[in-house]
Amino acid sequence: MQLRCVTGLAIAPPVLTCAAAVMVNLLGYEVANSDYREKRQQLANIPGASLYWYGKKTARPGRKLGHVTVALGASDPSLGPAIARQIEQIWYG
């Protein structure tokens, strides 16, 4: 959408693809050269989760390494805080 705006192309209206979602940024919490493969696999196994890993080679405290978005069903969007805690528990331990 940003590219379309900048180049003057027509912009399609945004469309919701789920009733609700939760997103958690994956921040570095240590100085390390790691791809955190095991943690990323655990996060990807959460039902409805989409993991976006930025491929950075070095982690350091506060550096954004990726994010996880979990689509929530219309039946219970109130699960968002519990899912966010689950993601944080996996990521930060």
C-alpha cells in the first residue's frame, strides 16, 4: 500500500481477514549470535500464529528481531492477552 501511495497508483480499501488478532514484537534480551530456531519453531506451532523473522544475525537487548501475529476467531477475541503471555513466556522464558 505504501508503494502504491508513493507511486500514485490506486489504493484498494483494506479488508479484515479475521475478527481479531494479537501481535507481539520479538525483542532481543541478550547479546548473542543466534537465530533462536527452537523458540521460533515453538512460536510457529501456536494455532493461528504467523511468525515474521527479520533475519538479523546479531541480537542485543531491545533490538527488534521479528514479530508474531495470531489470528483470533470471532468466537473469543478475549483470548488475546493469554496468547500474548504464552508468546512472551516462550520467547523470554
